[in-house]
Amino acid sequence: MPMKMLKKMAKNLTNNIGLKLLALLFAVIIWIVVVNIQNPQTTVSFTTTATIINSEIITSKNQVYEVKDNSDIIRFEVTGPRTIVKGMTASDFSVVADMDNFIWNNGVVAVTVSPLKYKNDVTVKVINPNIKIVVEELVTKQFAVVTSATGTPKSGYAEGDVTCYPGTVTITGPESLMETLEKVIATIDIDGMYDDRTQSIKPLLYDIDGERIESKNITIEPSMVEVTAVILETKVVPVVIDYFGDIKDGYALDSLTVLPQMVTIKGKRKDLQDITKIELPAEILDLSNKDSTYELPINLEDYLPEGVWLVDPDQNNCVIRAEIAAKVSRTIEIPVSYITVLNLDDTLALEYRQSTVIVTVAGSERVVNKLASSDFVLTLDFANASVGTFTLRPDCKPIEGVTSIEVSTVSGVVFVINVPDDEE
């Protein structure tokens, strides 16, 4: 019985075998179609930065390489079932450029992109498969560090010397960049400061056009320097000067000024505390035989006390201006009431025998013609006076722009003040 059943089953299986195989093939095709309809093949693009390995092949030769035109940014396409590809990211792939494969004469290295998973389910197509590499010799040079400060100190204070230690650094980098390197600068922030400050600062590199140079292939040794900014106090003082020599006969000094008239100086407190003015030496201004306006440019810093500097360097360009004009003379009557009496004993009094005193002045026309009685300070000293008549010449305080002042004498009488009997 079992044998008969087996023979019957074999007969059924082999009966119309061609049709049965065709049906099986059709079923497989239908299955594949259904699968692809529900999970079709999909292509997705990725972008990432390639990892460069074995770079010591170049660095061991005292050379350095640089990737050009961002060519290490690699774009590739991944094709596979949608359910797989849509869930992948760039980190699911190894994107490597092996410098063992660097083509020296072309300056390129090939990039290999490999899936880290689903290796049998996806295919990868690299859009830009090569990285452009430029190889240069490393060059080492020493540069002095230029110090600077940024910001504004607290009001009443100013920037002093800015120094750094060490004063030089060693720079190593690609030859092309080192040829453009012009200056190494370390800048300290002094905004709002009122005392000295020291900071560790990373020096920055600049080319001849003042543009910043930045490259991962440049090293600075040491990488940090100690920058110290000295903060000084400030003070506003006038600039004054006298002169020597005799102005030409018939002419007089109209005015003598220094431009700027006021300057702001800076220094340590101990150096500023006794300074009330910047007095220029008279020997630098010779007005001998001068008969017209004369100007003398000087460098003001040459005449500053030790330990004192100008806050504004532009004020260093100083001009001394002596205005000289034809001399004129004039006679002015001044009431005797304008005379100040000095040192007269309380028991004495005086009475003038005239109402005015005559003053003759000579000097520059601009000054002399503007003089009024109130411009004269006249005094009479009665320290040794005695009762009786007197004839004295009042003293007159000098007036700027007036070369000579002649005062006439005044006369009068000094008498004892009568004291009432009840006050004796």
C-alpha cells in the first residue's frame, strides 16, 4: 500500500511538469514585483568630510600638505531598499583617503567610501572620488612680537608702555604662507583699566596687507606670551614760554602763544603731582631784531620731564607764535582813586593834591590802544611814611604786550586821624 501511494504521488508531481515549473516561475516573479512595490530601490545622496590617513608619509619628510578647494568634502550616492537606505546617515559609511595612494605628480589621492552595515544590500557611487592635495616644504622663522592695546582706560587714566615676554616667537609653516607673513601681534584689552595688567595672549599673524593669516599647518612656539600694559594717570596743563633777544627798535611783542596752549600729559602719580605747567626754555626762542610775526615749530616731547608723555601724540607738533607789531605810545590819565595804598598806619590818613596820575605806555598797537584805566594796577607803599607832605611815584604792575610803563608822581599830605575823647 505505501509503495502504491508513493508511485501515485510521483506520477502526480511529474504530470504536466512544464506547466508546473512555469507556474512556479510566475509565482516568483509576482513575489518580486510585490516586494519591489512595497520596498522599492531608492537612491539617497550624502555629503561628509573624508578622513585622511597615513599623512605621516608627507610630514616625515619635513613637508606639510593642504587640501585645496575643500575637495575633502565628499558627495556620494547610496542605492538600496528604501527601508534600509532611508534610515542610514553619513556616519554609517567609512569615507577614507589613504595617503599611501597619493599620486605625487598629479597631487590627488583617491577616496574610498564603504558601508559599515548592510554591505550586501546597498551600492555606493562616489561623485567626487579624488582629493586635491598641495604639498609644501615647512619653513621656520623667528619674529619679534609687536604689542598693542585695545579699549579705553578709565577716565583720568591713559595707556603707557605695552610689552611682552618673550619678545620673539618661532613660527613654522608652509613656505607659501611664511613668505606672506609680515607681522606677529599680541593685543591686550585695557578697557576700563586704572592699574597695570598682565595677561597671557595668543599672538596673531598678519600679512603685508594687514590681513589675518590662519592655518592649521602653522605652529607658534611658544603659543602664548605674557603681555603687560602699564596704566598711567593723566593731567591737563598749560604750555608757556618766554623769549630772549631785543626786538627791533620801533617794534613790540603783541602776543606770545604756544599752540596747543593746553596739553594732556600722562605718567605715574609721583611724576605728575608737582607739574602745574610745561615751561619751555626761553633760549629756544630768539626774537633779536624781529619786526614781524615769527613762528617756531618744535617737538614738545623733547621738553617734557622724565617719566612724562603726551596722551595725544598729535600734540607733539607744537608751534610757538610771536606776533610782533609796530610799537606805539599813549598817555592815559588815571584817577588817583585807582591807586591802592599799602602799609599806611591805622592812625594816619592821606589826601591827594591832584585828581589824576599820568601814565605813559609803549607797546604793540593792538594792546596799547585797548588799554583802559581799569587795566592798570597802581600801588603806593607808605611803610616808612611820616606825617606831612609827600611826593611819590606809584608802582605799576606789568601788562602783557606793553614794553614800557612810565608813571608820573603824585603829591599829597599825610595826617593824623583825630580820635574822639571818649575813644582815648
